Amino acid sequence: MNIRSKKYLVIAVITFIILFLMNYLGNTNPDKLERALMTAVAGVIGLTIGMWFVYRNSKDDTHHDFD
């Protein structure tokens, strides 16, 4: 999956919305907006790094069997 594609952008936006709402609605602290935004942004950054790591060699023709 290319992290510059529309498909990835949709997944990233959905991830951001879900993480933001889970943290914003379930938090009673006075700084709930800041915490929700930081958690949602960190989740999208983690998703981006994970997708880059998993799919970085998708065009590599060599097959590495770890068995």
C-alpha cells in the first residue's frame, strides 16, 4: 500500500476520527481536547510508520523465506 494513495488517506482519516472520538468522549479531564488530538495524531503517525515498514519492499522481486 502506497502511503500517498487515496486508499491510505481514507484509512488514516478513519483512524484519526476513531481515536479522537474514543479519547474525547471518554475523558473527563479539563485538557481532553489536547489529549485526544495528540493521541489521534500519534495513532496516524504510527499507522504511517507501520505501513511504510511492512510495504517498503513490495516491488522487490526476491522472496525471502524465513523457515
